[in-house]
Amino acid sequence: TPRAADVARVLAALQAQGPLVISGVVYAELHARPNTPRPLIDSFLGATGIILDPSMSLAAWAEAGQANDALHARRRAGGQRGMRPVLPDALIGAHALHHADGLFTLNVADFSDFPTLRIVTL
């Protein structure tokens, strides 16, 4: 993508501060990308030193559910219909809040229900 070099630079800077971790939800989302077989994903993670953390605490699961509920309530109150699924974003945000030092994302607005989460972006 046009921003790949910028993303790589930010990730390298973050990795210099400590290990990079992805949640099980991110790992599952990577598998949903076309032409991205598991060996390619696993080899990329290994080559870049990114760690898969497939576990989440009960507190993180509960926080994800609350964030998901809050977002849907705001959308319903605004008259929005046909809402896209947001639970994966809530799970990713809760995992980062409870199991990491912050979250790197290009979609900052997706994590507004986590006001204490340190967000890193371009």
C-alpha cells in the first residue's frame, strides 16, 4: 500500500521499545485476507518477531462486550440501521488495553470506546 513504508517505520520504532504482539483476533483476521495462507502468516510473524498472544483475560472479554454494547447503543440512538460488525475491533482494543502497552492502528476511531488505551498511528 502507499503507506507501507510509513507503517514499517513506525513498527520498527515500536519494536525497539519492546516486543510487538497481536491478539488471536488479529491473527484470525489475517487469515481472512485473500491469498494469505497460514504458512505465509506464520512465516511473516516469525521473520518480524511479532508474537501471537492467543489468550485474553476475563476482564478483557468483559470490556470488549461493554465497548461493543456502547457502540451499538450510540448507533441505535443515532438512528443507524444495518450496523457492520464491530465485535472484532472491541476484542482487539480490549486485548491491547489489558495485555499490551498500546495499540498501533490506522483506524483510530474504531477504538474510541477505550479512552485509556494508548493509540499509536501514522
